[in-house]
Amino acid sequence: MQIPSISIEDYISKIPEERQEVFKKMFDTVNDNLPEGFKQGISYGMIGWNVPLEIFPAGYHCTPGSPLPFMSLASQKNFIALYHMGMYAKPELLDWFVEEFPKHSKRKLDMGKSCVRFKKMDDIPFELIAELSKKMTVDEWINIYETNLKK
């Protein structure tokens, strides 16, 4: 589900009111903990953090001329989704997250390849999300992306 929006504030204002506070806290948790260099904005109908073209002019191979996506945050019909492309591309990071999750949440991990779904707003592990957000720099993400692209 995409929310048509022109800015982060516009996106958040269109989320159901009962979810806005938790979503904003999730946004702040990621935004405040990402290493320098990632740029926030709206991309693919979600809030996203990308590697700007000024840093990585090659951009995203699937959408030429677009910044390289890294993390995204979306409000879906029944959950908040956190997408972290680094977990998809770096198995060690995924393994770390899967191992740490039960230490921070009493809920079962609901996860796809790069998507973590949070259905219960009262049990989102913000400290774990903060740690995850710190784990990969722009340079490391570019290196992993280029290495995987060449395979």
C-alpha cells in the first residue's frame, strides 16, 4: 500500500491517527541513528533513506537516475513495515538481527527478505531498531551493493 505524499510530514499526516505517534517515533529512531550520508525523503510511496546521487552517481540500477535505496518505513493496512536492504544483502547483519530480536520483543519476528512487520504497536523494539540503524555506513552499503550487483 502506497500513500501518495509530497513530504515526510504529508506522509505521516495521512497515516491513521491512532498509529501516527508510534510511526513518528519509529521514524525518529531510524533517522537519529543512521550514520551520516544517508538522505531522507519520499521514495516508492514510503519514507526512505537513500544514498544520494552526489555520493553515489551510479544510483539504483533498477531505476536509473534514482538514488540508491537503503532503508524505508511504511504504514501498511495492518502493520508498520521497516525495510532494511542491508539485511537482505549482508547475511551476518540479518543473522544478528534475528538473534537479537527475541531479546527485545515478546512477539514472534514477522519478517520477509528485507521487511520487518510490526503489527502490535505496543511492542516495537525501538532500542533494537536504533542499533540496527547504526550498523551500516554509506560506504559499506555502496560496497556491498556494488559487490552483489557484479555477481
